Amino acid sequence: MALLKQAYLLVWKDLLLEMRRRDSLLTMFFFGTLLLFVFHFSFDAAPERVAEMAPALLWLAFLFTGTLGLAQLFQPERENHCLDALLLAPLDRGALFLAKSFFNLILMVIVEIIVIPLFWILFNLRSWNLLPQLFLVTLLGTVGFCVLGTITSAITLQARARELLLPLVLFPLMVPVILATIRCMENVLRTGEFGDAIPWLRLLIGFDVIFLTAGVLIFDWVIER
């Protein structure tokens, strides 16, 4: 309970800073919507064909949008040596990991709530009744992205050209999450239920649980490198 309370306080601190500055959320929102318009004007296909490409296109947008957020994830702590003060404070490093992961998850979920319906409107798709299942799969994939992204963002924190190094480290590790999420979304759009995608859904949930647990355990070593 102490770990969760510390994580809650850190998340609240990050949310207050974001509400005052609005740097990450606005950047992610405008970049995500810009990608949708680029896709809209680049692909001239029937709605049925677009529905087949929707999972890959959406996750391409989410990957680049989320990476922008990860690049700024520790920016408030880098200013005025605030990260050193946090590391000197009597708090669990796992709480810092949970707080950063959950904060980035909140930003991405807000963007996804807007981007997914906008994608349906721009490409004139009719399967609105499938959006709840798609949001569920997207949420599970986003959890995996935020958990692994927080770890890699901390690893590359002190590196030169970290904005370039971060996606190079993160994207190969994200292949299981991306593949499982896209396969699940494809099956939902094709059949209206998870069906044959249940093994992929289990892989996605297992990935989230394993890396969430690993992040809490190893973040102490990662952040103090």
C-alpha cells in the first residue's frame, strides 16, 4: 500500500505539471491527428480495404505519438536536478516507475479516445459497434508500450541523442506487443469477437504482467545507472 500511495502522489505531481504546461499532451494530440490526415490523403481505398489496414495504421500512429511522450517523460525531473532529489527521497524506486508508466498511459489513452473515432469518421467505417472491443485491446497494448517505454526511457536518460536512441531500443522490444495487438484487432474487425485471437490476447496480457513486475523490481538499478 505504501508503494501505491507513493506512486499516486508522483502521478498527481506529474498531472499538475502537465495541466500547467500542456507540453506532452498537446504535442501527442496534434501529432496523432496529423498522422491520421496523412493516412487519409495517402490511401485511396474502399472502406472494406481500409478496415483491414486499420489496426496497423492506428498502431503506427500510436507508436510515433507515444514515443514523443516518452521522450519528454523525465524532462521535468531533468530540470534543476529534480531527479537527484527524487532519488535521495525515502521512496521506493518502483513507485517512480509505476507513476511514470501510469502517467504516460493516461496521456496515451486520452489521445486514443479521440484518435480512434476520428479514424472511423475520416475513413467512413461503419463498424462502430466494435469500438469497445477495439478499445480494450488497444488499452492492453498501450499498457505494454508504456511499461516497456518507461524502462527504455530511463535507460537512455543520460545518453547523447537520446531522442534518436529511444525508438531504436524500444521498437524491436515492442514487436510482441505490436504483433499481438494487431492480430487481436484484425480478428475483432473480421468476426466481431476475439475467437481465434485468444492466444494473442493471452500473450499480450502475459507481456504486460511480466514487464510490469520486472519494471518494479529492476527500476532501482536502471534509474541509478
